[in-house]
Amino acid sequence: MLIIALILLTSEPLAAALSEPPQTSEEHVGTTHSAGELLSGKLREARGVLGAADARLRRGESIAEERRELAALRKHATELNTHVMADFAAIDDMLRERGVSARILDRHQEAVSLYQQEMQAVLEDLAIIEAAGDDEPVALPIERVHQRLSERQLQASQQPFDPNELPHEAQQPRQDNLPRIDRESFIGAGLLDTPLMHLAALDGFILDGLPGAEDPRYLAETDEVRLSAAIRARAAELAHDPVAVYHWVRNHIEWVPTWGAVQNADLTLSARRGNAMDVASLLLALLRASGVPARYVHGTIEVPAEAFRNWAGGFERIEEAMNYAASGGIPVTGLIQGGRITHVRMEHVWVEAAIDFLPSRGAVMREADTWLPLDASYKQYEFVPGLDVSLITGLEGDGLLLDLLATGTVNEAEGWIQGLDAAGVLAAQREAEERLAAHVEQLEAPTAADVIGGSKVVLREAQVLPSGLPYQRAIEGARYAALPTALQPRITLGLGADILGQPLHQVAFPWASLNNRKVTLSFRPATEDDQAALEALLPEGDIEDPSQLPSSIPAYLINVIPELKVDGETVLVAPPMPLGEELAVSYSVTDPVHGTRHYPNKVVAGSYLALGVIGGGVAAGGIETAEDRLRETVRILSTGDQGLLGSLTREDLLGDLFHAGLLSYFGQYQALGTLKARSQDSHFQLTTSAGTFGYVPTVTYLFGIPRSITAGGVVMDLDRVAHIASTDGQGQEVSAALNFQLGALASGLEHAVPEQMFIAEDGTGEGVSAVRALQKAVAMGQRVYHITPANQADALPHIRQNVLTMNEIRASLAVGREVIVHTDPISVPGWQGAGYIIFDPQTGAGAWKIAGGANGGF
């Protein structure tokens, strides 16, 4: 039964999920709600009862119970309506007293009139339903008021979700993605030599004798070849010596078996890893910064099978090594001789540099005479196995989890578990950790690789450059000063949407241009009137304590402008919209091999979000830079200097914070995912991924009017967490299990990272993710169901989650997905709902969700 498999396949995430959560505050208990919030809730409740009544009428059944419920709801709604209208009147008085503009007063009157019209129609129809005799027809007013409440927004929207496109998934190979083997196929794909001959004079290094070397584009910056301060500093450390530059890149940068330029040279330098194009970009940048003209070469090579197994990560089986590289998008195929694969043919990118080759092979650079091929990405590794943790600790995952299962009830026939007690698991883990720590202390100067395993580059040191490439070239297809668009993964960011869901305003970037950079979405007052109205809603006089601030503001009064920024510079703006309304925000990922995939979202106007664009690796230097900026912001805040405080922007206060959180999330996921895979003799690599992290306010909606906006919470919503993985021939079930465990790990980080950032060790508060929500449900004694298309008729009646969550679960089951969910809503301060997993049992791909539709945590 797969509900047991959830436990068995997520041993480490489950142990974390069932551990003691942070101390939680009880502030959410007994929270006072405004009349508007209560009325919105009653209208949603009425919508549900009306829907049930409509369905019963269509089946010819009695609706006496539903009519009694509607009568009670009408009474409550009538009373609350009186309070809501009083609140509107108080707002009107305050606005006139504060002297806001006529434009703001008009917005207020329009909102009040719309509300009155809608509310009156609802109450009239509910009165008709209540007053009708037993034999009088009520189908028409029921249908009318149900349609009205269904078409007008009464709560935040569920984020769009397609169960056929799961956010946590392993990329798969494309069987038709084969390496090109002749020039015509490169030309046919638009992969042409660029630039054509263009001569220009250069100082200090004679290039006249080498055709093409004088072209200034071979020394220029591109999207990927960034001549940053860090690049120039590294080139200077290497004495601008092409021999030293080549050997440093070859010996220090790990090759990643993926395809497409996802990192620029600066990021590859910091991350110390990258695919062939990324490594080539770094080598080009260091050469160009040293005054040596250099270009990309794109072709097809043939590597001995044994060498490829090593290069791809230390695989046992050549077929698995090839499949892993193909999953990363590399065009690859095997060459068979004597019934076995002897060589791997693959497309590849390397470098040609204008070198004084004869006679010194680059040791003395006076006059360029050779376009010398250099490949710093190709290398061999020595693999270190690491410690056998099971042998040292005596801790076996299967036995431990069987003990855990014995503490609760497992009903395989009905598909649920209940009442697990993790105390024994945690005690055994703590004891195992102590034994492991004692063993490591006895080792002599252990390295990280000695403990957890890893790889080391087999170093090559020489005083001269190599005379050629270390493999056979099948074809040299094209040469580029800058990589063509066809080899650049791209991300397109969109704001707004037309009736077909297409972005109204958008901007596109090569992936390498945004990778690891700070991208933010924020909102500012649209006009001076809006700014003045916002200030008018604040208390008069100095504000010395946050408690002086209003608990909510009438959002419909203020118009705001959405702004998308990269490192603080605005790159896209959308038209003004009311504060609290939902803005369609999308991003599309275009991959040279896997095509384009779209990710639509809805963002509350007034949110502040950082967008993480990650691929290949997370630069430690990037995290350190973000942390340095945060420390400087904290220092300024602590000074109390009004001049310095006035210089701080939202980018300083919020942008750096959330950007650092995203880098931390993806950095931890890459590191822990690698450890998870390595512990199972498997392989893992994060690929192009994206998602948001930031502040989202809470909005109360009445008939589509954003009536009030209140403090919300920090939300992580990761729509794309893509990776490649291989279990090196252990079978499809093991592969699906690994992917499922990686999803569990990613989900656990979605509450762990915000808690790391916002909750002090002795503080209160709690985050929630799918993993954490399931943990809380188990601790409360709820049943956790594993629902399949086969058992859904029996299982779904036991699930009591909100209608939007239930609709999503049913839609997923309809296309063959399976679902893990607890029976009843759980809550943390500021959030209530379900944590649930929608997954593909064949591949382990999944969506680890919380109510509201976020693929992440609150």
C-alpha cells in the first residue's frame, strides 16, 4: 500500500516531519474577526449549502435541511450587513475629515454602491427561499443566488494547477535528441559560424598571422561571458597566463551533465561547477580578460565508454550514464562494437583560443599562430565512498520504520494510517548520531569527502597547453563569439493576462542573465492621490510602536502599480490596479531540448515577492553577498540616523531578505539531495528551477471588492523544482522512490527555511508545508489517507477539506494521479487548511501542496 510506501520511502524527511515542531504561539486562538471577514465567511458557507440544495433538487430530493441552514445564514448575514455598512460610513467620515481627493471619495462610493446592490440581491433571494411554502418552486432563486455567489470573488483564488505537469519532477530523455554528425545538420538548425571575418587592431599581442583572431568580438562580453571584477581578479591571480588559466579551470570546476547555457562566467566561478557551455564561458571570460581572443566551438565528440562512465559521475552501467546525460538534455548515443557500447557520441561545446603555440605551446605569448582547442570541462575523477553509516551506527532504516508502524494503526484495505508515535524513531536516531560522531572523532584529519563521500578531480598540471583534445572529434559544427539563442535556456516573465490567459506585458531573459540574481515583484501607489490616501489611513502624529498601526485598511481605496525589478532596476511595469486585487503573474521556461512550459500564478496586489531563478548551482558567494547586504541594513537600522534610514528602500529591507532565503533553499536542496542520492548509490542534479518567496497580505473579498487588507504571512511557492536523477540500474520502482523522497525533502525545506529565517531558537511561531501539515495531522490523531483512482469512492467521503482543495484532489485523481491527504484542516497562526501530496506513482513526480494551491509553505 502506497500510504506505507510514503513512510518507507521518506525515512529521513519523515523523521524530520515527526520531530517536535517549533513552539507555537496561541495568538490565533480566539482571534477577533471583522464584520467583513465574518460576512465573507457566511456568504461562502451559503454558497456551499446552495450548491448542495441545487444538486438535491435536480435529483428530486428534499431540501428541508438546506432551507433551515439558509434561513440561519440569512439571519447572520443580515446582522453582519448592518455592521459592514456602519464600517463603510465610518470610513467615509474619516476620509472626508482627512481631506482626501475627490477621486478617492468616488472610489469609496462606487465600492459601497456595488456592495449594497449585490448584498440586497442575495438577501432578497434568500428571503424568497425561506418564505416559500413546501410546495412552492424555489429552484430558480436557489440557482440565481448560487450563481451570484459563485461568480463574485469571496476569497483568495486557488493557484492554477495542472495535475499533468507536476512541479517536483525528474527530467526525462528525449529519444529523438541525437547528436548531429555533419555540418549540414548544424546549418539546418540555424547553428552558424558567428561572426564572419571582421578585422580590427589589437595592442600588445600580434594577431595578424591568425585568420579571424583580430575580431573584437572574441574579446567582448556576452550574456554568458561576463568580465566582472571577480573574473578580472582571478585572471590577474593567474598572471593572465593562458596555460595557468586553462589548468585552473580544468582542475577546479566540476562538470555537470546538462545542456544549455544556464550560468554566466561569474556564477560558474563562484559555484565551482557547470555544464560544458558554462565551463567554456568561464574559460573564455578568463582568457578574454587576459587579452587572449577566444571563441566557442560546438561539435560532436566520441568518448570511450569507460571514461564517460567516470566523467558523468561514476556510473556502473554505461547505459545509465548515457540516460542521465540525456535527461540533462545532452544529445547522446552509443557506438556499438562487438555487441557492446564502446564509445559515447555526444554533442559538446569547447573553446578555441588564439595562442602562440609554436614552439612554446602557449608558455610564451608573442604572436598568435594557432586556434588551439581547449576543453576544461572534460576530466576524470577519483571517487571516495564515504563512511558506511548503517554499519557504524547499527541503524537500519527498514527496521526502524517497521517499529514506527507498530506504534499506530495501518489499514491497508481502506488506505489509511493513524496514531504513529515518533518518539522511538527520534531516540534511535539521536543514539545513532552519537555513535557516528564518536567514530568520526577517531579518524585522522577527516575531510568532508571522507565522511559523506564524493569525488576529486584527477589533477593535470603542466607548464604548457595540451596539443589537442583528449577525445575524438566527429564533427566541428559551428564556432561562436557568443552563444546563439538556440543554446540558451530562457525565462519569460509576464504581468497581467488577457481572456485567453496570455500575458499582457512580458520581458524575456537568457537564463544565465538572471540565474542567482535578485528578481522582485512589488507594488507602489499609482498616483499622489493614492499615496495621500494611504497616509490618511494611518494614525495622525508620530508612530512609535507597531501596535499604533491599523489592523486593516480598506484596500479598494488605493490603486497600485506592479513593478518587476532585477537587482533593484525596473524591467517591467503593469497598469494600475486596486490594492488587494489579484494580478496574473506568469513565467515561461524555454529549454533548448525540452521545449517551453508555462507557470501561471495569481499574486495579491500589495505583496512583496522575490523570484528565484536557479539552474546548475547556487553560488556560495551569492549567499554571502546577500547576507552582507542584510547585515549592512541591520547596521543602518540600529543607528537611528534619519538620513541613513531614509536611504533604505524596500529592496534593502525585503528584497535582500527574501532573495537570501531562496538561495538558501535551493542551496540546501542541492546539497541534501546529493547526499540523499549518494546514500542510495544514485545520482542527482538540480536543473532549471523557479519559484517565489515573500510577503503576502490577507485580503477579505465581498462580491469581488477587496474590502480590507490585513497582515498576512511569508509564503514560499515553488512551481518548478526540476532535476535529473539516476539510480544506476536499480529499477523503475527504486527510481520512483528516490524522486518521491527528493520531493519530500524539498517540501520539508519549504517550512524549514522560513523558520530558520524568522523564528529565533527561543521564539514562537511555526511554518507549514505539506510535510509539516501531515505531521501535525498525525500528531492530532487524524487519519492520513492514500487515495487512488480505485479507492476514491470510499476514501473521499472521509476527507473534509475546503471545496477548492477537494476540487483539485478530484481533478488529479481523474487523470490517474494519486493523493495523500489528512482528513480535517489543521492550523498555524495565520493559516488553516490541508497539506496534501499529488503524485505520479510510476515516476515519483509530485506536487507537495498546502491549501490555497501553493507548491510550498506558509
